[in-house]
Amino acid sequence: MQDDGVGAAENRRAAGASVTIPTNSVALVQGPLNRVLGASAWANLRERMHERTYAVGERLVVQGELRPDFFLIVEGVTSVTAATSRGDRRELGKILAGECVGEMSLLTGEPASAEVSAVTSVRVLSISQEELSRLGSIRSELFEALSAILATRLKLANERLVAHDTAIVRIVCCPPSLIGALQELPTAIAGTTTGRTAVVLIGQEWASAAADLSARGADVRILADDAAHIAEAVSSDAREILLLCDEAGFRAAEGVEARRFHVVDASSPTAGVVHDAEGALVVVGDAPWTVPTMRRLSESYGRPVAAIIPRTSGRDGAPRRPIDKLARVITDRTVGVAFGAGAAKGLGHLGVLRALEDLGTPIDMVSGCSIGSAVAACVASHMPVDTFGEIVTRVAKRAIRPTLPIHSFLSNAAIKDELRHVVGEQRIEDLELPLSIVAVDIYRRAAISFTSGLLWPRIAASMAIPGVYPASAGMGSYLVDGGVLSPVPVRQCRELGAGIVVGIRLTATETSPRDELDFRPKKPYAVESFIRSFDIMLNRISEMSREPADVNVEVCIEGTGGIRDFQRVSEISEQGYAATMGASRDLQARLPYLKAHAT
């Protein structure tokens, strides 16, 4: 095998025909390498790579080959196989468009550990290791990017190993009459997951969906409703398996350990009559997918409703379509955002929201504390970012209202009036998205999470900076700013059901002593001393208690702390935008569908 590998690369270069790949086609190739390497480095590498094509059965890499070429798959599907101790070959997996071939040998310098062959006609970009060795900084950037990609793969492999190497199976039972509503679901799920997903379709009704998925290189199987074949299908090497079936197929899969969903028609008189098996409902109808509607339907059916989708699903607007959100629900990858505390630094949240929107990031649920609670409430009610910025400016002008310093230095009566004016009598449980507002009970010495009740008083409680504004009565006790114990409420966001949490941490760039200041401060009033001291405390607590969000966006803003900083809306917001765009690679690593939206 070693001898076969020595000259194999040159032989395959001769066999692999040179082709001209349209520039726009190459530009559309999206994968981990493009996202991690970055636009500039990718463009430089792309100029030096050769365009080739391989026919079905031709080998790109031979097991044991020394210094194999490095490939990026542009189009088609390849199979990775390795020789076993018995002398036969075992398929280890498939490599699809956008993925790399030969990166392990490139990083380690070891011979190729597996063989890679074309399953379909394959188009690639390739470069030899010898050519790469002459590229200097491009080679270094490529190595760094590939190391990050392999680290992510290792994490996923460890997660699977901890799960006893068992595939995660989801079963969606759908009557033939409603298949049209789910035609885009397999594709949406494939775009949502970061691992390899196999789609098992039971029944010929799914034939058109199978053809579309196969053309995209997905691992698709169509089976009869036979229990033995189903058991074999779900024992494949795929990390995640989606099984779409009708009632007969569902019954045949009863012995499979899986999370189950049942699709029902909201307009049918018998829509509520479903089998007794466990599982949540997916309702096909015209009702909006909001918290109140979900609650009402769950009460009507007597079973939990996981999603509401229309009868047809257009391709525009991904990943904000209901079918894309359903894919996130089914795969436990709903996106939650935890908005942190930070007094005036909280204005950075406005820029964060604009950046998340520009990246195409869906938000399925939110949590917040301190000023982050007001931001989270605006997101949950679908208030435009610009409107919230106007409200903050208006509130800031009324925020400084001195009072008799018995319970606090400032009165929050004007703030409460503004909050009541903006949100009225809305209740948390009636907003469009799930919301958790975090405050701290100063007598129970514990964080309190509000997921129901009148909205405005709970925001006021979460924003009550101790000593500056009076504590709010609630829970038979008194409540103050949630940032005292939970500067970034990640745990509360997970409790809402978020599968992936983006934590927005607000801090300052300096927490250590400086010999000289870049300005000459005046002796602070008592209120400013309180606020600046509280801001320092939040900064330190946030540094010491980083909750394990899946993606952390750190917004570092220097020079804030005074209450009049709330008037610096535009300046602080821009810093939030820049910080979030700087974290876009981390976001894209966990949310792969963002690649089509990143700017």
C-alpha cells in the first residue's frame, strides 16, 4: 500500500481532467474552510488552486499515500474508506461539496490514513503540499483554519462518544395529505445541523423530496414500512437521523428510541384525534407561531404543540421561515439570546441586534437582566431596533429625578411611567417569543426569573440599580438589578428551551489600575459614585462568572459608567455592532446556515 501511494498523486493528476469551473460557481461553494479562513485569505488561496474533475470511481487520495494533495470539493460526493484488519474495506463516511480532503496529512505530515473516491462526478479545487510550502503566510493561515475545523470535529466526535456512539433519531409522522407542508423540512434540517444527517423516508409519497435531497448530496433512503429495514436504517454511521413516515411507518418504528412529532391539520374536524403514542404536535394551519397561539392550541388538543407551520413553505427568507424554525425545534437547535447587564453599556445591545439581523441570525427566545431585560422584551414583542433606541433616549432624559434619599438617590417614577406607556398592560406570557426577565431578591439572596406576569413592573425591577433607584416590591420581598447575581442570564435562556445560546457580555476594556487618566475627573456626586462603583462590580462579576454560552459575544466599551452616558446611543451602539461582527465566525460555526447571510 505504501508503494502504491508514492507516485499515486502524479498518476491521478494525469487521470483527473482539467476543467474550467465558472467563477460564480466557485464563489458559491460554502463550507467550514470558507467560513473560518475568511474572504481575503480564501481569495488568495483560491488563485493558487487548480480546477479538476474526477469521474465516478476515480480516486482522489490513496490510503498510505505520502503527501497527498489538498482538495476542496466544489461539486459532487466522495466516499472515504479504509482497509480493515481482515483485508476488506469499510466506508467511514462521505465528503460533500464545501468540505476538504487531505487536511489530516497536510497538518500531521503522516501518510493518508484512508482512501477517497468519487461516488458521483466530482469537481474540485486542488493544490499540492509542495506548492503550499512555498506560499508563506497563506499556508500559515490555512493551517490555522484547518486546526480550528478539526477541533470542532473532535468536539462533535466526543459528544457522540459520550452518547455511546448512538445516532440521534427524530421521527416525524405525517399523513400523506400534509406532505406538501413538509417538503422543505429535510433540506432545512440538513442546513441546521453541523454533523452528518441521514434522511429516511418511508413511503413513495416522499419520492420527489428524495430526488431533490439526493441531488444536493444528502444521504437519503426510501423504505417500505418494514420494521427490520427501519432498524437497519437507523443503525447507520450518521450522527443524526430524520425519519419521515405516515401512520403505518410510525407504528413499524415503535421500537426505535427517538424523539417523536405528529403532524396534524388544524382545519380538519378530526385534527385532535391522534394516536396515543408520545410526542409533540406540529400543527399545519393559518395561525401565527406565537406563544399565546401555542398555549391555546396545546390546551385545545390536550397535548404539547411544538410548532405551527403554513400549508406551503416558500424558499425565501431562510432561516426565518416557519419550516426552518421547525427544523431547529426538531433538532434541538433553537436559538436563544441572553442580553446582559451593564448600565449605559447596555446601549451596545442595539448594535448587537443590528449585527445579528445583518448576519441572518434567527432568535427563537430571549432572556435579559438589568437594561438587557428591556432589550429582550423588545425582541420578544418584535419591536424594531430603531424604535427601541428612540425610547432609550426618551427615558434617559427622565432618568435623573432626585428624591429624598431614604430608599434611593433617584426616583424611578418617570422610568416606570415611560415603560407603562410603551408596553401598556402586556404580559410576558402573551409576547410573540418566550421571554425570561431576571431580577435579584435582596432578602432571599437569589436570582428570580420571571416568565409570566405584567411586563413593565418586572423590567423596572430588573433595572433597579441598588441604592440609585428604589428596590421594587415583588414575590413578597424586594427586588433589584438582575446583574447583581446573573450578569449574563445564559441559564435562564436554556430553561426556556434554547438549544444554542448566544450570550451578550458587556464589559470595559480596562479593569486594572492605570498610572494616569486620559482626562481630569471632577469630584463625583453620590449618584455617580454609586453607578460607577456598580459598573465596576458588574464588570468584575461578569469576568469571574462567565456562564457557558455556546457563543459568547463580548462587547468591550470603555469610558461609560455615568448615568448621562445613556445619551451616547449611537456611539455605544456602533461598538456593539463591531463586537458582534467580530464574533461572526463563532456564530457561523454553531449556526451553519448563516454562511449565506454573512456580509
